[in-house]
Amino acid sequence: MTEVAVHIDDVSKKFRLYKERNQSLKSAIMRGRKSVHEDFWALNDISFDINTGETFGLVGDNGSGKSTLLKCMAQILYPDKGSIAMKGRVAALLEVGSGFHPELSGRENIFLNGSILGMSKQEIVKKFDSIVDFSGVSEFIDQPVKNYSSGMYVRLGFSVAIHVDPDILLVDEVLAVGDETFQQKCADKFVEFRRDGKTVIIVSHALGTMMTMCDRLAWLSHGELQAVGNPESVVAEYRGVAQ
Amino acid sequence: MAVSSEFKRSRELFINLTQRELKGKYKRTVLGQLWSLANPLALMLVYTFVFAFIFRIAPPVGSPSGLDAFPLWLLCGLLPWIFFSNVVQQGMGVLLANEGLIKKVYFPRNVLIFSSAASLAVNWGIEMMVLIVALVIAGAYGVIVWLPVVIFFMFLLAVFAVGIALMLSIANVHFRDTQYFVGIILQLGMYLTPVIYPISLVQVQSDRFGSLFGVFSLVDLYRLNPMERFLSAFRSLLYDNTWPALGDTVACVLISAVVFALGWVVFRRNERKLAEIL
Ligand SMILES: Nc1ncnc2c1ncn2[C@@H]1O[C@H](COP(=O)(O)OP(=O)(O)OP(=O)(O)O)[C@@H](O)[C@H]1O
Ligand SMILES: [Mg+2]
């Protein structure tokens, strides 16, 4: 009775690598109609499903295409081949605090950032106290965020993002933010997500944490899917190759 | 359903981004929003000094309003021009300015252009209100009656400007030259549009030359500029207190509809690639 939350079907993503790219009209005219670039396939025929309620991890070396795949899921990038079907509301934590306006206060930024992430005003009003509470920056909430420490900045951003209340949460290496108490809070939040039957997709290099947190893992290498399955075996396989 | 929730989401975001623009801009300034009035006011003083006092340009007397004041006549054209120019210039750069956001978060990208234009429209609205008060004080009471039509034309100009901004913002992502090039075009454009001198002066020169190539006159060529139509409509409404010429009205409606549709299509076709090419 497992439902599919994310259906990834034969996805390939191509980037253009420009030999020489200064985006000026002059260079475009000089090189004539044909632009000097090479196609680079960051993802190659990736297919797998992620079930609803699963905590799913993506692992792989730097540059293996994990973030690219996550961005395709978040509709920031679009695959050149294949398709991705997402079931439910999606929220991506690719970078926390993007969209903060430095001159505006924490309070104003919660509303701004919340709406960028797709929350309605009533929703933000309803969750406002909880957002401030979770972030732990309540004393500074009416200060402009440019006066925040980098940790506080991240905490507030993370707190807003986590309150979007998505069906599918995409997280790219933002687990390591904030101090220990905050990390514990985040971990608890993920447990809560999972209890509520939400799907969480995490990218991380912390293999130990991934093994304990995730139900299944996928391993990417040079844009190819190497293995999908139970965390221990995937990590063992991945580590085997790394050595 | 998906479409309507998408629309609702855009609307919410639109309102918030517009507020960010408005609130963030004049934070920590003593005069705050008043600064947005300072620029047109300063231009008015300079242009009035140079063109009315030194060059002795005399605008036509408003009919039926009976107004005869260069500064007011100037502002009726200058304020719409500044708005247009700002929307194009700011809108063009807004994708680059929000690169970080576009690369990290999914949201309808055109909201960036719309909210940039909306924040400028708020400032323009305030400027226009001040102008209208000034016009009434100067004796053009009739302007009150024309307010709904003025608002209609303000809407048309906004649509036109946003259409151009949508197109140029995409062009600017591909070729960063666009913003500098367009900046110069806008500067020239102000002098090739009857902002600070009346079109009657162009008519005089045009009559001197007669028809060019036997087909059109200089003034016909001059009037191909859509902004000329808009300014002529605004001056009829605000300064003369009468209906704009039918030809100008039709031209404004058609041009803004076509340009906006074009801008929309261009933007639609390119917005998916933005995160990659930025
Ligand atoms: N916009 C882009 N243009 C060109 N190449 C890109 C672009 N984005 C990513 N790439 C390339 O795609 C490949 C995969 O990048 P990606 O960011 O997905 O790696 P990753 O698995 O997330 O690595 P890391 O563990 O370092 O975060 C890299 O070789 C990268 O250079
Ligand atoms: Mg990455």
C-alpha cells in the first residue's frame, strides 16, 4: 500500500559549459552564430521512485549531481529529458535565508520570506509565534536582519522554511547550520515530519547521520545512479568504491 | 484549481515583494518616502530654468483649462516619462539583482518584474496626486472630472512599460550590454519625445522641410514614438482638461496590449531556463 510521492522517470540534465563566456553582444557577434560550448550531462537517465512518508537520502561525491537532481525536483531547473512528478506541496531548503532583505526587520522578513516560499498571509500570521519561537531570535525580531549574527540569520531562515508545512521537503546540506541545540531542534523537527507521514529528501555527506535518519538511500556518481536501497548496503557499497 | 492557487500564491508574493521594495528603499532616511518626490521636483526646477527662462520655450495655453504655466505643463509629461523610464530600467535589472533567489527558490519569476513596477507605480501615484493638487490650485478645477480617464491611461502606460521590461529583462540576462544600451536609448528618448518642449516646435520644422521622400513628414516620423502618444494623452487630460485625441487613445490601447502580450510570451518562453543561464 505504498504511495509514490516522487516519480523520477529517465531524467537527464545537460549544462552548457562555455569555453569563453563573457555575456556581451560583442563576443556574440564575434563568434558568429555558433557559440563555443560543450554539453555536459550532469544527470544521466536517472529513474527511481520515492514513497510517501519516506525519509530518503542522496549521497555521492562532490559534483556527482545531487544538488542538480534536487533542483530539478524543486522546479528550479528543468530536465532536458525525462520527467519528474511530485505529489503534493513541495518546499526546498536549498539555501536558507535567501530572499531576506537586510534593511528590514526579522518580523518583516518572516512575512516576505514566507510568501516567497509559498505561504499565505493568514498562514504566516497563524504560525508567526511558532516560527519566532523555533528560531530562538525573539529578542531581535524587530531589529534589521543585517545586524544578526550569521547563525541567527540561518536559524530564522531555517525556521521560516520548516514552517511551510510541505508534503515533500527537499533539504540540501543545511543540516549543519546553527549551534548544537539548534541542530537538535532540527533533528526533532525531521522526526516530527516523518511521524506526520511527510516525505523528506535529504542530501548530505554525513554518512553516519544519513544511515540513522533515512529509510532508503540513493547513490549518485558522475550523474549516474549507482544504487538505491537500504542505507547500510548503499553506504557500504559507496565506501567500498571510495577506498 | 492548480492554476488558481498558483495565482493566489503569486498575488501574495507580489504584494510582499512590492512592500519590500517600498519599505527597504527609504529605510533610515529622515525624509523617507518624500525623497521620491525630490527627483521630479529638482528636474522641474532645472528644466524650467533652462528651457522656459533661458530658451524661452512657451507651451500652448491649456484649453479649456486656461492654464499657462511651464512647470505644470512640464510635469504633466515629465512624471509619466520618469515612471516609464524607471520601470524599464529597474525591471531590466531585476532578474540579475535577484539571482540568488531565482537559483534557490521556485516561484513565478514574472512577479519580480511586476512588483518592481508596482513599487514605482506607487511613487508615481503619489507624484501625480501632488501634481493634480497643484493643477487645481493653479485654477484647472476641471481636472477632477478627468481623474478616472487619467487613471485609465496610467494603467495603460504601466502595462506598456511592464511589457517592455519583461522583454528587456530576458535580453539582459543573455547580454549584459542591454542595460547600458537601453540606458542611453532612454536618455536620448527623453529628448526625442515632447517632454520638455511642445510638439508644435517639431511641427514648425517639419513644415519647413515638407514631406520626406514624398510620403511622410518629419512629424509623422516623430510621432511613431509610442511615448509621444501617451504624453499627448496625459497633457490633454491634465493640462487642457479635455478628451485625448481619438487617434492617441487607440494607439495607446493597441500598443500597450501588443507590447505586453509580446513581453509575456518572451518571458514565458525563457523563464524556465533562468536559473541556469543567470
Ligand atoms: N549552472 C550550472 N552550469 C554548469 N554546470 C553546472 C551548473 N550547476 C551544476 N553544474 C555541474 O554539474 C555537476 C553536478 O553538480 P551538483 O551541484 O549537482 O553536485 P553535487 O552532487 O551537489 O556536489 P556537492 O556534493 O559538491 O554539493 C558539477 O560538475 C557542476 O559543475
Ligand atoms: Mg550540492
